[in-house]
Amino acid sequence: MKLRDLTFKGGVAVSDNKGLTNHLSIESAEEPSIVMIPLHQHTGAPCEPVVKAGDEVKVGQVIGQSQAFVSAPVHSSVSGTVKEIASMAIPTGPTVDCVVIESDGKNTMDKSIRPNGKLEDLSPEELIQIIKEAGITGMGGAGFPAHVKFSPPAEKKIDTILIDGAECEPYLTADHRLMVEEPEKIIYGLKVIMKAVGVDRGIIGIETNKPDAIKALKEASKDEENISIATLKVKYPQGDEKRLIDAILGRQVPSGGLPMDVGAVVSNISTTRAIAEAVMEGKPLYERVVTVTGRGIKNPKNLVVKIGTPFKDVIQQCGGFNEGAPGKIVMGGPMMGISQYSIDVPVIKGTGGILVMTEEEAKPEPMHPCIRCGKCIEVCPVHLQPLYLSSYSLKGDFDRAEALHALDCVECGACSFQCPSKRPLVESIRLAKREIIANRKKTN
Ligand code: SF4
Ligand code: SF4
């Protein structure tokens, strides 16, 4: 099958600003002196601590665990001493219990960490168990436990695993660098997922603005007859999993549905690489590549950072802030990232980037009345009507917003980006979604 520059209907062209870091090799961050590791950094049940103040821990040791199926264990990223378990703010907003560990700087590995053997000798059930015990969650931001995603109900017939190599969010280059520097691991991780789910077709979708990544993955997969590389048009939000399925497979996930409803499972590059490491090396998810970038930072970098490292340490290792910064600090990119009000928060499994904008860049543009130009409708990749959804939300009429499928909004921000009147579209739709979900919980 020849796959070329595929795409979906809608979306926007954004300045990708990836030139700040897309040429920079991944470096290891300095060992943090202290880490704060959240016990709830994934979708699903929070973990309970299995260590207490005063305990000695090793790198990769389990420090938080839950019996719930939809959850993911949490591991220590350093060797050292547990100082306390305390409630702290994390970059996704809420305050959660964190295990605070002082590093001894020795990086002593937990002795349970060892390779799991050859992929051909491991059964799908064993692979799912390895992924679960490694605490792997979606590293593109949603934080959904990977072992749950890879265990679809028997009635859902999956025929394709898609890997999101689009990395369409401006500024972020962690996945790009991983594709260039570790393509064999990405292919290995894809083969693990294919075997775990019982599928014999894998496709990696990459936007054409990453020719070096396309070349590296084509080379790494040249002997894999069940794996192909799909080149995608550069357009935001190409990396959204439902847009990826539409672009590559030509299938539309129904309203309220999931990729498995159309026979697909989607994983992102960092997650796929973490899965490869879990099987090959027995390594749990205790560190990740983070793009530290933006015109507000002195020396942008792609860094391997231990989970739990405070943002301020990472920023310091990149030379600190430029003059006139920070106007705004975001976890992730400018379109779907989360604004931060403190740099004391820790890096979590879903931290793909730390973006520092200057004051000038962060200045809000004045808002004007809606001129009914319809541009927000044109670009919405989900084919919603953002102007009406937003207007109902601002009036508190959440029933009408629900009737117009507000819950299908993927909060990509394309509508707000395109709106000439600078209406707060995504913010108000997000509010409507929260209210609709809260109302549903109340009435159930
Ligand atoms: S309504 Fe939602 S899905 Fe549609 S463009 Fe706006 S943020 Fe994206
Ligand atoms: S893009 Fe903005 S101004 Fe145009 S219709 Fe949508 S909300 Fe109104």
C-alpha cells in the first residue's frame, strides 16, 4: 500500500516553532537532588503509597500501587531516602499525594529490573503484564494506562496499530528526536503492541516536516513486512488519535466512540519507546524525554528527565529564563498545553514539554464580538459548531451545548486559534464539558 501525505478534513496551519530544538540531540538532565513523585498522574484510580518516610529506595522500585484495573503503578526515579508523603500541586492542576525522595546521587537500580527475554518467547498476556507493571501510561498527555488500552473487549476486532509520530503540537520535538535517534526501539515497541493486541498490521504516521524521522524509521522497518510508514500533511491537530485514524485508515470514529470501535489502537512515540524498554530492559517508566523550549528560555534542549524533578531544576539546567520572561509557562505546547502558575511542580509521565513564552508573546489579544464568519466551524476537525457551543456555555445553557455534542470536542484549540475576534472558544467549551459531565454524575 502506498501511503502519501494523508490528512483529515478541517484543522489549521500553525507556525511550528520546532527549529529551536528539532536539531538538538537528546541529553541526560542532571541528577535531581530531590524528587516529588505524584501517586496520581494517570487516568483512573490513584495509587496508595507502599513506602513511608525514612525508607531507603532504589531506582525503579515500586513506591505506589493500586488494585484497580484502570490505574498504573508509580516507581522511584532515584535511589535515596523517602522524606515524606505530602499533598502537593502537580502540573495538571489538582493537588495530589506525592512521595518526596532525597536522592543519594548513586542511581542504584532496584534488583528486580532485568530484561524480560525475547519477544518471540513472550505471550500476549505476559506482554500486557510487563506493560502494566512498568507503570506505562499514554505519554502524549492523556495518561491513560497502556495495559488497559491494549486489552480491548473480545467483541472489538482490532486490525491495525497506529503510532502517532505526527507530533503536531508546535515547539515540541521530543518524539521527533526519539524517532531519529532510537528508531529501532520504536519499531520494537510497535511489534510488542502488535503482539500484545493480536494484530498483524502496524503503521507509523509522521508529518512531512520530519524527513529525517521518516528516513530513520523507513530504514529501521525495511525488513518488517507488516509495518509501514505513512507520511502525513503538516496540519494541526494531525496527531489527535481520531484524526490520525481518519487520515491513515479513512475510518471515522463515531460520536462518543473510541478508536477500538473502528478496529484501531493508537499509541504515541514516547509511549511506544517506553514499552520497548520495559520488555527489552525491564525498565519501568521513571524518566522521559522533555522538550524545554520557547523564546523565554536561554538554552532550549531535549532532555531525559527523571519523573518528579521540579520544573525549576529543569529550567535552571537550560540556563534559566531570558530577559523579559517568563510571560507564560506551559506544560506541553501552546495549543493544548496547561498553563503553570509555579515552577515548583514536578515533571510527570505526561510532561512532553516545558514551554516558556516571553511577556510579549504571552500578551492576550483583545476580544471582540463574534462576526459570524464561520471560520471556527471550517477548521473544527470534529465538525462541531464552536461559536454556538461557546455561546451556550457562556449563557450557562449546558443542555443545548450537550445537544450540539460538546463532549466530542477534543479541546484542540484550532477554533480559538483561527477566530478573528479572539473569542474564548475552547475555554468556554471546556467549561461546558465539565458541567455536562458533573450533571451526568449527579443524575446517575
Ligand atoms: S470545538 Fe473543540 S474540537 Fe472543535 S476546533 Fe474547537 S477545540 Fe477543537
Ligand atoms: S471564528 Fe470567531 S468570529 Fe468567526 S464565527 Fe467563529 S466565533 Fe464567530
